[in-house]
Amino acid sequence: MDYSAVRSIKQARRLAGKRVLLRVDFNVPLDGRRVADDTRLREALPTLQYLAKNKARIIIVTHLGRPEGRRAAEYKLDPVAKRLAELWKRKVAKLPDITGPKVERGIRALRPGQALMLENIRFSPDESGNRGTLGRELAALSDIFVQDGFAVSHRGDASVVGVARYLPSYSGLLLDREIKGLAKVVDKPVSPFVLVLGGAKMETKVPVMKNLLPRADFVLVGGGIVNTYLHALGYAVGQSLIDPGQAAEADKYVGRRKVIKPVDVVVGSRDGANYRVVKLERRPHAVCKKNEAILDIGPATIRLFAGYIKQARTLVWNGAMGYFEQKPYDVGTLSIARLVAARSKGPAFGVIGGGETVLAMDRVGMGENIDLISTGGGAMLEFLSGRELPGIAALVRKRS
């Protein structure tokens, strides 16, 4: 896919007075009626500020949670609109509906530079899978469509792909930054290119390995990927998290020469009360007892991985090295976070993504050193896998 064919909102000739439907991803955690983490709201501010400065009339569309096509009080967007208004220091009117007379009246009342937020788009049963006429109805409310929710760009929903069929469509500033950053990694990575993969879901990492192994100089692996690989080779891994259905794929790809595997692991009980370091030998052996699990990479592996990371000029990291939510099994993941951050923004172009990965970077307080922190874990993995993302492809097709 030619990502250069996606037009940025900065390429739109005239925005003044235009109704701009802005699809964002404000699927944020709530603590009662308060937004617990406003990172995604902050990330959208540059696009909102640009549209307001250019006197657009802004219609914000987002989802929250998984209400499954029904109206649910706990998923209403009032707390989100309130927090956005506080961050933006502007009024953001929150409408009670997605379409209909109240919405039409609210949009007519918008002055240039003002914004409102529609109710949770997933309250509509037609949102998921772009069913019914929702895409056309949303388009009828607007003059221009702006997609700025990278985290939902891998979904074929009405507010992501359906509306783009009917309107001039552009990427927002956040989506534009994500596309350019990830395309730089996929299309023209500067060597040495080091890819670090971990996490629990083997099936989401295999496509990334298949696509990037020809481009990467080294792939460092930890977490469930390693557990599944060891299981496939005949090692006894106790209660370690594995994906038996991916054993053949693990053997095929993790076994490659350029894939750097751990030389030692930390095994123990999940509560962290008992643990020990086990050296991984070449021949299959019992890594842990039946009541134990592999829960982190070991100190020798951290030193090994550090050597590769310190040489990198392109760095991509997705996935924890183990059960980092529980001490002392956070050492490996937090060590990788510090190493990646220390190498990025200068010596290497550094990209990270995924909930656990971003959380780990937050814990070490070094996120400002990363060139690109992707806002979409699943979308990032699909992009790195070389798959076409429907929400981005829709912008390209509309242009053609």
C-alpha cells in the first residue's frame, strides 16, 4: 500500500465554516465519572487545535468500551467530553445522540472554531462491521472527514471506513505521524534494525516476524513467544504461558539465526514469593517444576540483549518480557524499556507500542526519549505485519 497517497488535513484547501467529522479514539479508562488516563485526549489536541484555528466546525466521533450496540450508562461520553474541555480550555458540547434531529440542531448551532461530541458511536448496532446506513448518515452531517484514530484504523466500522466513501477524506495530525513513523520502519529501516518482541499472544507476533525478518538485522524475543518455542522443542516449562497451536510457527521463525533467544530465564511462583534463575541449555531439559512458570528473562539475557540494542539505529519494541505486573518479574521488561529509551531520539529511531510496553515505559519515566509511541497496539502490529489497514486504505481509495 502506498501510504504517501494519504492526504493530511494540512493539505485541505479551505476549512473555514466547514463541518468536519473527526474520528478519534477516546476509548480511555474511567474511574467512576472521571477519566483515569487522558493520554489519548492529549494526543488528539494538535489536530483539534489545527481545525479550530482554521475555523472548522468540529464534530467529534469516538467509542468507549464495548456496549455491543446498546445504550449503557457506564459508557456514556460525558466524562470524556468534560476532560477534553479541561485540557483544551474550550467548551465541548456533548450531544445525547449519534444522529437525528437533536444532533442536526446542535451542528447547525456550531460556530466556526467550535466543537461538539456525539454520543458513543458503539451505541449504534450498525457501527461494528459498517452495517446499515450509519456511514451515510454520518456523512450527511458533515462536509469533510478526518480520520485521526490510528488505534481503530484496523477496523472496518461505519465511522472508520463507511463515512469515508461519501466525503473528501484526510488523515489527522496524529494519524499522519503514526503512518510516517511506522512506514519508516517497514519500508526503509536504517541498519542495524533491531526488533524486540514479547507479550503473551504468539499469534499476533508471528505475522510481524514473517514480514520484518527479511528487513531486521536482529530480533530479540521474550515472554510467551519464548515459552512456546521452548515447549515446541521439548523443554518442560511447567505452568508457563504457552500457545500450543502456535508451536510449529514458533519453531519455524524463532529458530532462525538472526532471532536472539534468552540464555537464562527467571522461574518461580506467580506471587513472586519463590523464584530462581535457570540457565537454558542447548538440549531440552526441565526448565521449571510442574508448579512453576517462566516469568521473566534472566540477568545474562538482559546483558545479551543490551549489546544488540546499543548497536541499533532502528529500534521497534512491542510486548513485555514476562509477567512484569508482579515484582520481581518486572526487571527484564523495565530494563528493556530503559535500554530502548536511552538509544532512541538520536543514535536510533525508536518506536514502541502496545499497552504493556507503553505502561512499562511510563513506569521508568523515559517516554519522552522515544521517537514514536504508537497509540494503537493491535493496529501497530497489523501495520508491521504488512497488512492493509481498512481505515487508512479508505482514505487512499477516496482520493483515487
